[in-house]
Amino acid sequence: MKDIIFCILAGGKSKRFEADKRFSYLGNKTLIEHTISTLKSFKSNIIISTRTGEKLKIKDTESIEDKEAFNGPLCGVYEVLKRFPLKNFVFLAADMPFITRKMIEKLIACINSGYFSCFFSSNDKIYPLPFAISHESIVFFKEKGCKNKKIKELLFFKNPCTINWSNPENLFNINTQEDLENAKLLAKKVHLDF
């Protein structure tokens, strides 16, 4: 796994959640801990892209902060890319606790096949997270910048691969307190290990 860097995007405001959702519990783990647990078995670097001025101290991870506050997730992506210019990446969200190892393996296989970007769709819906991008994606940022850009702009920049995923529950993300309550019900349904 030396050619892949994992990065958890965790630099948002959690505005709709009205609290710091990264550290809200789903079962006996925080949301960010669910994501880290999924990645640990790959034995590769785990980076957490954080807010400006914030250094998270979470075991087995490294924190890289956004240089400018709240310009969107792609600015966090760009900061990580600049630090590791010759690596391929898998980016995940801190608020998507149902991502599985199998999903990550599919992203890695896809990006290692020569695609510029890889991401999931389910029931004809494109999910911008999680995604994998090649080290060549730095070209996007040199041409377009990162401020207030959408992740989909990066994913469709050139040579994308869409992975069809039959279980949209795995792609559920938590934006509100109500979403967290729904995630608790979903965790029982999908037998998430607490």
C-alpha cells in the first residue's frame, strides 16, 4: 500500500449539524474513528485534513491543516497533494461511517488501473465521496485553483471511472442531528460493528 495515501476530509464547519460532528458518537466510536478503523488494516499513511489552525492528535494519523479557512474541501485536498506529490490518494469524509474495506479496495484497484479519478454511483446517483485520484490531479489545481470548487469538477476533469455500488446505505453521510439518528437505525440494519 506504499503508493496510496488515505486522507479523511475533516475541515468543514459542521454548520447544519450544529456541533462538531467529527467527534459525535455512533455506537462506541466517534464518526471519525469509524473511518479511521476502516483504513487502519491497509497499513498505509492516514492523513486528516483539518481546519485552519487546527492540529488533531489522533493515534496513527497525521494532521494537515487548510491554509485558508473554509474555502471548500478541494482546498484541503490540494494541501495534501502538495505534501505528497508522487502518490495516489483515497479521500474519505469524516461523516461517512458505513464505508467498507471492500469499497476502499475497489477505489484502489481502479486508480491503480490508470484512471485520473474513481468514485461511486448507486441508483443512478453520483457520490463525490469517497473518491480516489491519481498524483496527476495536481494539474487540475494548477489550472483551476481550489477555492469554492466542487469535488465533482475534479472527478470529471479527465478520464474518470465510476464504480457502480449496489448498496447506497454504505454511502450515507451525516450532515444533521437527524441524520445521526437515522445512522443509528441504519447501523442496526447493516450490522455495523460497534
